[in-house]
Amino acid sequence: MNKMVRANILVKGEVQGVGYRGVVFRIARKLKIAGFVENIRPYDVRIIAEGEKENLESFIEQIKIEEDPISVEELDVTFEEPTGEFEYFEVKRGDITDELGERLDLARGEMIKLHQAQKETIEKQNQTIEILKGVKEDTSTIIEKQDIMIEKQDIMIEKQDTTVEILRGVSADIGVIREDIVEIKDALIIVTGLREEMKELRAKYEILSKDVEEIKGMLKC
């Protein structure tokens, strides 16, 4: 079993009217610390705590609170021999007016924190709205660019279709030209044949002319 220890603690800082005693009370209960916590004039808090050494050391560390609105600036700790006079840990309350004022101060502090949190939430919402507006504008720009691209694609498709039609027309013209070339070749063949026949006729005519000249010479004799 750990040795029992008593600590006389003086707490300085923002520790009155901010709910500090309630936090100390909850920590003490968790660590099985006996004693009390009370406000002392003008601004400090006094704690008398008895418990096992290990638990008391943990208690002293945990009551060094720096969490708005509480701000512990200094702990004055004096260790003493335990008396065993306390059965549990309690919060010693002062005058009802002071206690009510402290609770009102605490409530006002919580309201201020809540208001600040609401302001921060509204600011974040406004930032989110601005971001969403930017996203919407970016989306609109992307859609416009997509529409432009689609229009350009349609134009390209129309040009491709026109090119295909032109190529089909050119292909048909080439077919006609090929047929004309075939006909021209056939005509050249015929012409070449006629030339050969003309040569033969000329040769026959020349022979016939010689025969006629010979007959004419014979008749003169």
C-alpha cells in the first residue's frame, strides 16, 4: 500500500469564477483524494488534499489546467503529515451572493465561448459557400469548354463527311476517266489498223498505176 500524503496547495491565476473548483472536485473523486477546495480572497484558490502518494502526485499534475477560461499560472504546494480528518472531497462554498455571481460569470463565459464558436461556424460556412461558388463557376466553365469542343467535333465531322463525298465524287470521276481511256485505246487500235489498210491500198494503187501505164504504152504501139 502506498504511503498517505497531505498537500496544502495555493493556486494562482484565472481560477475564480471560471468553474475551476468543479473541475478539481471531479479530478479528486476520480483519484480517491479526500479534502476540500475553496476560494480565498482576493483571487486565489486553496486546496487541502490527502491521498496515496502516487494518486496525489497525479492530482497535482492534473489540476495545472490551461484550458479557456481556466488558466493556472502558479501552484504553491506544501506537503504535510496526513490527519485522516476527511472522509471525502468537497467544494467549500462561500456567501450565496458570491457563489451566484461566480455561476453567472461562468455562464456568461460559456455564452461568450458559444457565441465565438457560432461566429467561427458562420465564417466557415461562408468560406464553404465561397468555395462552392468557385466550384460552380469552374464547373460552368468546364461545361462551356465541353460544349465548344462538341461544336468543334461536329464541325470536324461535317468536314469529314464533306471530304468523304468529295472523295466519292473523285472516285466516280476516276472511274469515268478510266472508261474513257479504255475507249481511246480501242479507238487508237482501230486507227492503227486503218493506217495499215491505207498502206496496203496505196501499195496496190501504185502497182495498178504501173499496170495502167504499161497498157497505155502498148496501145500506142
